[in-house]
Amino acid sequence: MDETEQQISPQDGPPPLEGTPTEARESLPAPWALRDLLRFLAFVPIGFFAADILVSIGYVLLDLAQHGHLTKLKTANDPFFVLVMQTVFYGLVLAYTHHLVTVRHAQAFWPMLRWRRMTVGKTLACLAGGALLTITIALLPPVLPDANQFPLENLFNSRAAIFAIGAFAVLVAPFMEEIIFRGVLFGIFESQIGLRAAILITAILFGGLHVPEYWGAWNHVFMIFLVGLVFSLARGMSGSLAPSVFLHAGYNATMMLGLFLSTEHFRNLHALPHP
């Protein structure tokens, strides 16, 4: 093992690195390759199919244990099935990403994803920045046509469902979506075609991820692209994954807080504004 490999030995958690964005880019253990993109994209449909199968099997076993007393799921519109499946899918993606980094590249996980620990003050500033971003997006005038209803609204069918969606949106989605877009994909595009292209492409892909949820509500899709662009800019300017994660968490938390306050603590579902 050479000196470089000794310096990047695996750690139990994100390393407390400090420095300028330039130094952060130089600290990358090894560049991502185009084959990593192909492998990752090939795994996504496999992981999604596996998650669907695993959760469906789990539901059947649970139904058998309850002697068939469980309410039959409408998987497309059942928020709990969707959330559990999405969580399992993200778990599979995280496991594959860890394999890709630690086995394929033989590198430490967090340095490869460019996570750099932040001070408490910077963390709070990013959370506040996410909250401000939510307010700014809400105040922007529409520039594209919007549908009155879109698929995401079908999941807001009970108070319990909204609480579950809120917990997922704040605790799971920011971490996993940022690992995928500003961790793996950003790192690949940055190493292959440059920083500016990585910022733009990951913002477009992030917006594309949410198109099925907001199908027909094109102004919402455009706003999500702008939000993703801010996250990608934070990743590119800081040289670290951490700011985009906390910006994302602050954005989602403020959005859910707004829904909570505007619907009498999720009791008046008819008062739900369009997300």
C-alpha cells in the first residue's frame, strides 16, 4: 500500500476536512470514470424492481400473519407502500454506491463522495438558506402553465400519510437524493466534462426526477429545476456535498411546515395548497 492509499484509509464517518473549494477538489482520492455512470444507471432499474418485489413480498407475509385482514393495497396511490418502497430502493442504492466506492475504486466512502464536515454555524446557515429558498420559490410568479391537480397530490389522502411523507421528505430524501445527484452523478460529470457542466446537468436530472410527481404542473417542475440548480451551485462552489444536503433538508422542512400551518395541523386536507 502506497502513501496515498494510507492517507485515504476508510473512516467510520465523514472526515472533518477544511479548506478552499480548490483544495477540496484536489482532495478527491481518484476520479470517477464513465463506466461508473453506466454501472450506476444500469443498477437503478434493477434496484427499483428489487425494492418493489421485496416490499410486495413483505406485504404478503404481513397479510398472512394477520390472516388476510389487511386492507388491500392500491400500490400506485397508497402513500405508505410508496414510501416504504422508496426507502428500500434508496437503501439498495446506498449499498451499491458503497460497493462502487469501496470495492470497485478501493477508496474511502465519504472522501470519494466529497463530504466535508461543517461547523454548527455553517450547518445552521445552510438550513436557514433552504428555508429562505422555499419562501423565494413560493413568491416567484408563474412562468409556465400549471395543472390544477397532479399525481403527488394523490398521496396526501390522510393526516397520517402527510406526517409520513413529511418525515420522509425531511429525514430521508435530502440525504439520499443529494448522494445520488450531488455525490455520485456530480462527481462523475465533474471529472469527465467539467464543473459547470456538472452543475447544469445534475440540476436538470434533479428536476427530471420530479416530473412524474408533478406531471402537467410544468411551473412546479421549473421551480424544482431552479431549486436543484441552487443545490448544485452550493456543491460546486463549496467543493463539498454537505451544504447541498442541509440546504435540501431546510427547503423540505420549511415546505412541510408551511403545509402543516396552512391545513390546521394537517386536519383540513381540503385546504392543502399545491406543493
